[in-house]
Amino acid sequence: MDDCIFCKIARHELPAEIVYEDAAFIAFLDINPVNPGHTLVIPKEHHANLLEEPEETLRDFLPVIQHVARAVEQATQADGLNVTFNIKPAAGQVIFHTHAHIIPRHADDGLRHWPGKPYATQEDARKLADAIRERMNE
Ligand code: 5GP
Ligand code: ZN
């Protein structure tokens, strides 16, 4: 896509600290890292988010993410990693080209996880699970 920053990085039209590349995927440092070594992994073909990706891309995507994540973990001597996809603006997505965040985490990095909100009743949980289960057959 012409005006997509990540397509331009994939085509080497914009600079980036590329750490991995093959025919279908490219990984590069996030310009504004949560922690140093924060890396983005993208399919080169443009799709807006994970939910839009063709299955054949997804089959190859996870092994690449794992491969990059291991290298990031070791290079940053991280104690752990968050691997996340933000999907749509409500979830914090600002670049609408599918990307996995690989975020090195350190025991003392001071970051917090988002807070949990327990269901008010077990019935609330069951109803929502029912709604999801119904859609699993679509
Ligand atoms: P999102 O919020 O869409 O899941 O994440 C987009 C990420 O892309 C952000 O973490 C942001 O720092 C990163 N980013 C935005 N523009 C650029 C850029 O031009 N180059 C690189 N390397 N990362 C970028
Ligand atoms: Zn794109």
C-alpha cells in the first residue's frame, strides 16, 4: 500500500533497524520502544490487522515470531517477553499494517500489567462464553 509506513519499511523505502528478513516477513526495532530491543515483526504483504490475515500467512508467521523473540530475549538478556498484537484503535493500534510487538521485559522494569476486572457473577461469564461458543461455528 502506497501510504503505509510499514509497507515502505518492507520495501526498504524508509530506514529501519532491520533484524530479520525473508521473502514474506521482516522484523525491525520499534522507533519508540517500551524497553530497548522492542521489535516489530510484520508480514510484507499489507493487511490491516491480524484478523484480516490469510491463513497461509499465519501458518508461517508464528515460527518467525518465535525465531525473532528468542534472539531478542537473548540479546537484551530479558527476564521475559510480551508478544502482542494490537487490533483496531480501541486496542491501541495506530499503524494499520499487521505487526507483532516483541517487548523485552525485565523483572525490575517497573511496567505494570493491565488490571483484571472479575465477572460480577458466574452467570455473566457463562453468557459471554455462550456467545463466543456460538460464533465459533460461523
Ligand atoms: P501499534 O500501536 O499500531 O500496535 O504500534 C505501532 C508501533 O509502531 C509503535 O510502537 C510505534 O512506536 C512504532 N512505529 C511507528 N512509526 C514507526 C516507524 O516509522 N518506524 C519504526 N521502526 N517504528 C514505528
Ligand atoms: Zn502496509
